[in-house]
Amino acid sequence: MSDEVTADIHTKSSDDILSKVYSYSHDKAQELWRAILAERGQQRVERYQEYHKKGYFETPELPENQPPMTLRKAINYSLFDIFMLSDDAVLFGEDVAILPERFF
């Protein structure tokens, strides 16, 4: 985790959490994501190729270079990118699970 995340470790109130949610700015998030891609873009390409060879992805192509896909696949690619490229990502919840493909 980054120093920014760990510097503010304390019990969060609902006001703390809501202040983060309501301070969200699409432009700021897009700017941050572009900076991350500029810094780690080649690593991203290499990781997609690596995980394709391991059998996790059907193709080594980046998602934006693939034909239309299911929502499930798009979410999986998005999570892969977020966790691979960001030092501050956390995933929690009771809906995090692997379901049989027949449901989709």
C-alpha cells in the first residue's frame, strides 16, 4: 500500500467515507488513470500477455483492442487493471465470488 493510504489509518466515520465519495471528480480520476497508464503502460501489455499464457485470458490483446464483450468479462478486465496498476486498490464485499459460467 502507498504511504498516502497508510498515513490516515483510523476508524472511519460515515462522514469520513461520504466526504471521499462526494469529493470524487471524474476529471481528476481520469487524469490520475492517464498518469498511471503513462508510467506503467508497457507493464500492462506484458502482464496481459503473461496471464494469457497462463490461461487466464482468451487473448493477449488489451481489452480496448478486443471486440465487444460481456459485462462480466469487462468487469474482470477492469479489476485486473486496477489491482495490477494501482497501489491503493482494495476489494471487499459479500458479492465477491466465482459463479459457474452457465449463469451468464
